[in-house]
Amino acid sequence: MAARKMWGGRFKERTSASVEDYTQSVSYDRALWEQDIAGSKAHAAMLAERGVISAAERDAIHQGLETVRREIEAGEFVWKSEFEDVHMNIESRLTELVGDPGRKLHTGRSRNDQVALDFRLFVSARIAAWREALRGLVAALAGQAEANSDTLLPGYTHMQPAQPVALAQHLLAYAWMFRRDHARLTDCDRRVRVSPLGAAALAGTTYDLDPAYTAELLGLEAVFDNSMDAVSDRDFALEALFCASLVMAHLSRLCEEIILWSNPNFGYVRLPDAFATGSSIMPQKKNPDVAELMRGKTGRVYGALMGLLTTLKGLPMTYNRDLQEDKEPFLDADRTVFASVSIMAEMVTALRFDAGRMRAALGSGFLNATELADYLAAKGMPFRDAHHATGAAVALAEERGVRLEDLPLADLRAISDLVAEDVYAVLAPEAAVARRAVAGGTGPDSVAAQLDKLRRWLAE
Ligand code: ARG
């Protein structure tokens, strides 16, 4: 009776119910059903090509697998935990449908190379989805940068007012992060898209298979070099999880900005109602819950990365059942990162910036102190001395409770007689930003060049 299991030939007793429940993966790896069908179809085509099965058997397998696809899509497929995983569920249904050809499908294949293939195809498909979502987010940030091209705000270091910057420059800083994430995923995908099929259980097969042909049918660019590595390697999933973690780190930083900027003490941005929630007790509240939750979800994606790193540590060659623990963290991270990037793109598009509040904030914190120092240095004073003299001007303004530009010329000249009437134009935030014309700086030409570069990439 234990022979009900596909591997049950040598078993006399049934698996205990608790063990069946503990070891099954079909409750979650059914997510890989499409990849499993594609992999099996390619494997059957290759077996027929090499004369291991007949063309009629291949066709029966292909038709049977298409029936399975329709059943799954229609929600009619009955997933059974007694068949452990997605692979054996599909194979057993196929055999039910087409008989003997179904039993030949697994020739020259093991679940070890099968699962590695399915998972690689799945990770690659999700990477494609993440990349598309990142593109949307870069477009959203570029759109806001363009729409707010005249808006200035305080730039911060140490979360203290530092120098005036263009809002566009600030937003594009994030666009470049997500652009790098996109490039990183493109690079990672090259290592994901390697076919392990043909490695079989661990040592390769005695059949004269053609792994390059299965790879080609699946649109994969490369084939494994070593069968033992092929069935035990999960570097591709780790790399994808690292890329996902870094995407979340970048999102989390942006979330933090949105949380700060929407605080009434800043008031730089108004949270759209669709992306905020109220309080059940405090009627005045409009909370940035979406941004907070996204910041919080960053932890679970890091957790997925750390979890899988830990699972893989110390595994001897080759396949070990520990490897089944690769899927849940990836599936969870995938849901999180894809939804987060997509929702961030929508939220960025819906943000309404308060240029007036940002402009007002430029009036405190002596953000133009560097301008005065540079002004003096341009007139010949060594920069270190200019820095010191400006510090004295700041101290004086602070003592009087005024801005640097409110100090009368006589007071500024008392600090250095290099100061003239033209100093006031230099102290304006617009001038400070405009003068940072250096490539990559916050000046308007640099910002326009960045936008242009991003727009050209988005149009590719
Ligand atoms: N469900 C398994 C996994 O995800 C498939 C491979 C099982 N292989 C085996 N030799 N038990 O890893």
C-alpha cells in the first residue's frame, strides 16, 4: 500500500500523516506549475529528438501537459499533499491522463535537476517583473522631478540643514538608485538563466541527452558545467534576494523621507488620501502608514536573504532536502518587493509638494553660509580663513535672531572688508543652486542632463 508513492517501491509502510504534512511543499511550490510544465515539455521534446522516446509518446506528453495546464488555470486541478510537491502532482496527473508516455517523462531526469530548473525559470520571470516595476518607479520619480523643476528645499547632512538643493536633484538621487537596482537585476539574471537539466540526480545520466537543446527550447542562454554543482547551487536565488533586499533598502530610505516630509513640522509634502490612514482616536491625524509599512517590510526581505544564506551554509554535496527551504523565503520576498515597488511608483506620482513650505524652510539654518565663505574665497581670502570669518557672521546673525542676508552691509564688512553690496545676490538660495553647475550637481543644467539620460534609458 505504500506503493502509492511515486518513489514507494522499496517502502512497506505508509508515511505518517504528520511527516507527510511536514515534508510536503506542494502547498507553496505549486506557484512553479507553469515552469514545471514548460520544463517537462522541453525535456520530452529533447528525449524524442535523441530517440529515447518516440514522437508519438512526446506528443501524448505534450497534449497531456496542456490538459494539466487548462485544469490548473480553470482551478479544477486537485493538488494532493500525498504527492509532496508540484513536480509529482503534475506528473501523476499526466500519467492518469495519458498512461505509459507519462511514466516515461522522467527518463534521464531527477527531481533534483527538475526543481533547480523550475526554480531558475521562476526566479527569472520574477526578476523580469521586478525590473518592469522598477522602470515604472524611475519614470514616476523623473515625472515629479520634471514637474517640480523650480522647487528648492533644504538639503541635509546629519539631518541638519546643509545647503539648498533642487527638489528634482533630491528625487533623482532615488531614481539613480532604482536604475542601479535594475542594472543589478539584469546582471543577476544572466546567472539565473542557466539550465541544470541533464544533471539528473547528481552525476549526469547514462542516456545520450542534449542539455543544450532543452536549454534552447526554454530560451536559456547557458547550460550547467558540473552536474553536482547544478543540482545543489542556489546562488541564483540568493543573488536575486540580495538584489531584492537592496531595492527594499532604497525604498525604505524614500519611505523615511516621505514620513518626515509629511510631518506637519516639515510640511514639504501632502500625503494623498489614498496613501494615508486616519487614527481611530485622534481626529486630526493623517498617518503615512503605507510608507511605514513598506519601511517595515524591508525587514522581512532581509530575513529571507539571511534565512536562505543560513540554510545553504554547511550543506555538503549535492542535493539535500534542506534545499526545499529555498522557495518560501523567495515567494514571500517576491510578493513584498513587487508590491512595494509598484505601490511606491503610484504613491510618488500622487505626492503633492508644498514648494512654499520648502522655500520657507530655506530661511532658517544658515544654508547659505557656504556661499558667503566661497564668496570671500573668490575675492582672494584663503578658504580656511573664509570659513572662519563666515562662522563669525553666522554667530552674529544667530545672536540677533536673523538670517545672514538680514545683516547690514556694515556688519558684514566689519567681519571682512572684502564684502561688498554684491554679496546679497550670492546669498539667495536660487543663486546657490544655480552656481552648482558642475556635472552631477544640483544646478539646473545638471538636473536637466540627468533627466535626459534617464528619459533616454526609459525609452529604450
Ligand atoms: N520538493 C523538492 C524541493 O523543493 C523537490 C526535490 C526533491 N528531491 C528529492 N530528492 N527529494 O527541493
